[in-house]
Amino acid sequence: MSTNTAIAGRTREEMAQRLARDIPNGSYVNLGIGIPELIARFVPEGRTFVYHTENGLLGMGPSPEAGAGDPELINAGKRHVTAMPGAAYFHHADSFAMIRGGHLDLSVLGALQVAQHGDLANWSTGEPDAIPAVGGAMDLVAGVKHVYVITQHTTKTGAPKLVESCSYPLTGRGVVDRVYTNLAVIEVTPEGFRVVELSPGVDFDTVQNHTGATLLRPSGDPNDE
């Protein structure tokens, strides 16, 4: 497996835009911290998404211009956001009741690791000085109808984030439906990771060389066994 980190593929913004294309019209969506937040910028023409944040806002808009934010209008990551027309504010207990009650269609999260059968580790490396608790991510992966992960394909040192089994503490077992990285769109199937789409300028072997589990080729690929 290669540890070369200078690999081609989509930028963070392009990853977010690509994922937004797969969100059905009218979906209620929770966006995690980091790259997932960028998705709020990209709503395909003709569609409407309703974004939710755990701290009590339904109808969240994208981040404002620098210096233009309301200090009392933030998301769960404490970043300034905007509110769309018709937005609603509520207690965070009600927000989690929405999550746990199965009222959200999609959660988009970052990841430290994703295992080939959908296990997710995204809150701790297990080190002694790591954060002490999993937080709202555990509720999201257990209560939301679908879970998409958006992340760089490898760590800064070139280690794969897509693996046979997670070595970090789990957020949830068998919860991830799809993974969007700078190299590919990958679906989690009962047989393991299947490539749905390669990023521009990236070939299958490059993705496989940077993945810690066997990849299945896209459906219909003549090389698929």
C-alpha cells in the first residue's frame, strides 16, 4: 500500500458538491463538523434541503462572510451559520428527539476510519489525551435513516481511512451507507466496499493502493469479478 500523500482527486469543496448531488429533494439533513459543513454551500438547482444542527436549529444556511456572523447563531461546531427563511429554533433536547425519533433523512459526518462493512470511528483515536466521550455522533448514526461519510481518503501521513476493521473506538457498527473521498465515491455493501465513481484523473488501482481493504469495482465494470 502506497503512503504517497500527493495524490490527485477532488478538492474539499468538490467533494462537498459531489455529495450534494446525491441528496434527494426535500431531505432533512444533519451536517457534521469539518468538510460536511461545506455541503450547505451546494444545493443543486431545483432542489430544497432542510439542514439541522444538534444545538437547536432547523433550516440552517451556509456560513456567513467573515465578520458578518451573528455571535448567537452557531452550529454544533461553534461556527457561525445563517438561518434560511422559515427556520425554527428549539431546545437541544428537542433537537435530539428529532434525531432519536428517526425524523432526519441523512447525516453527513467526517471519519477517522470506516470499516468495509460500515463500522464508523470518528470521535477518538483512543489516546490517553483524546476527548472523553463520543457525543452526539452516536445518536446521529443510530437514529438517522442514512449515514454518509465525507473525508480525505488517507490521513496526513498516508495511512488509509478505509480499512478492513477499525482500530479506533467505534461510533457505531454497520451504520455507514456511502463514503465520499477525494479519490472516489464508495458504497458499503454486504460484500464490502464497492467503488461507485472514480474522481476525475484517478484510476481504480490508485484508489485500491490507498485503501486498507479490498475494493470491488463499479457495477458493470468488465474487470469486476
